[in-house]
Amino acid sequence: MIKKRKIFFVMAGGGHETDRHYYDTIKNRRSVNEFSKFLNSKEIQKLNEYSHGRPYAVWGAVPGPSNIRNWDTMEEGDYVMVYRKGKIILAAEIATKVRSADLAKYFWQEDNQGRTWEYIYFMINDVAFNVDMTKLNKYLGYTQVYRPQGFMAIKQEKVDKLLSVYGDLISLLQKLDSGQELEEIEFEKNKIISEVIEEKIEKAPTEHTEIQWRLIHLGNKSNFDVWVPSADQSKEFDGKKFRDFVIKEFQETIDVPLYIKNIDTVWKLGHSIKSAFEIEHSTSVYSGILRLSDLRTLTPNSTYPFFIVADRKRKNKVFTELRRPTFSNNYLALDRIIKFLSYDSVRELDHNFKGNKEDLNINWLLEKAESLT
């Protein structure tokens, strides 16, 4: 079942106290070990498993009918946008929530009425922005002068339209923050590539399996959830069964297309995609590019990296194909989006890389990858 995602506005511009709270528990993420004494064992386990040990951005709401109603409807995978002085300054994904006055007092003490922000929620995949609200209003169907008030949920029909037409919230905010306009997802463009390609498999299947295993292993080392297609989960390499190292189910959401389940390897955290890999071992080097092309067609505003992984001697062939108008047009822009990663680079990374739980990102992978432009 496809999961709908809600979007909440949160105000973070209420004066010195709010600014201090924002700095204390959002800009400075907090580790589960620090505050575990305020939680039960199930809550601790869920927080540790969801983020793979990463610290959380934390926020809360004081008691009140509207705040409680909104907090009650919050679910794992929903989005939060933090608003201040006419700008969206941060967006994140809800991991879980707890009600705890003691934990709230530990984080933020009490307000001048003796209340505390006990309706707490934990966030991951948080990204800072500086997006003028007027830029977002037109995509949400608001007037240009609209401003959110307090802790509030955006009407679900507006959210569904935004996410189904433009894709995931973090990516579309990143595009707006960089001054770009958003591309509508035009599903008929998924048919722009109509040719059927008969491919001769030149690489031995074991090499594809080896590289896929190494990408799984690297994703595990990096503390991401890893997905491979269901048909591949029964594979094994060097005595390691894929199914023991990947997630068994992929939660479909309105802003992440079902098609991504066909990609050779996907790294994700929570409900957010972090990178997508196609291992290209065909004579034409077409099949992987086509699959990433289809994915890009369905997610034109996505900002996570796409990788073609292939033997180094195929790099020029891959780049030649990416220059084709079919792939390099302004809508797909695959010549600018797709990175090339050689088999040898993957092997080297798998051999040398040691994950750092404190500050994980994929920059180390991008440094090894090569681009056409």
C-alpha cells in the first residue's frame, strides 16, 4: 500500500527562547545515548534502529488542543518544515514521537507559564534551507502573501498534489533554494524511449553479483538501509546471502515511485533515497542508463546521485551514450546527473572504507566517481 505523507509547518522565530531551543536540539542533534534514561526499551530500540545510530534533531510542542491534534496525527515518514521570518529554514523527516514532560524539561526546561514542550518528535534527514515562502506558495496553491501560523498541518489534498506532481519535499526545496524552477512529473515522458534492446551479456554474471554485493556491503558500512530487487535477494557472494544484509520490504510513498524497486542497488535512510546504482555489464551499456532514465523521468526534481557502475574500459562508451539527445535533454539532463563509478573503485572503497557513524555522507563516493560535465 502506498503511504501518504503529511507535511507540518513549525514556527521557530518566537524570540530568544525559541532561537535557543532551535540551536540546542535541531542545529545540535542529540544522541540517543544522551537521553535514553527518559525512554523505555522499545523507544530506545526504535530510535537506534531507525537512524542506525545517528543523532536526531528534536523538537516539541506545549499542550494545547491544536498542538495535540497535530502531534497525534504525526507518523513516521511525515515531513516537517521549519519556518522563520518569511523563510523555510529547515525540512526533515519524522522518525518517531514520544510524550515525555521529563525529557522536555531536560532539553528545554519550562516556559513562563510552567509548561514544557512534552509532545516531542525526533527527526532525521534534516537539511537547512533559506527558501522564501513566496517561492513555495505557488506550488502549494497558496496566495503569494500566505504565511503559516504556529504548529500546523498543511491540508492533505495540497500535500498529495505537491508530492505527486513534483516529488520528494527535500529535493524540491533544494531546487528552490538554488534558484531553480520545479519540473512537473509528466508520466507520459516515461515513454520517450520506446526502442527494445536485445542485449548480449558480456560480463560474467558473477562479476555483476560481486559488484552488487560490494555496494550492499558499502551501504551497510555507511549505516544506510540497502534495497536490491526482490529477485536478487536470493543471490549470494563469497558465502554471504544478500537477503541477510538488505531490507526485505520497500515502503512505497506518494513521492517515491514504485519503479525504484527495479534499480540494482538503492541506499536509503528512513523514507528518503540517498543514492541509486545501476551495474552496467551489457555490450550496449544501455540497460542501466535506460533504467536510470525511467527513474529520472518519474523524479525530475530529485537531488540524490545516480551512478552507473561498470568496467573502467566502458567509461567512454557510457559517456557517449549519455550525450545522446534522448538522455541529455533539459528534462532528463542525465549527462549532468549520472556519475560513472568503475568496478575497481568500488572494490577499492569496499576494501579501504571504514564507516564513521558520527558524520556519514556519500561525499567519499562522489570523490571516486567521474562525471561527463
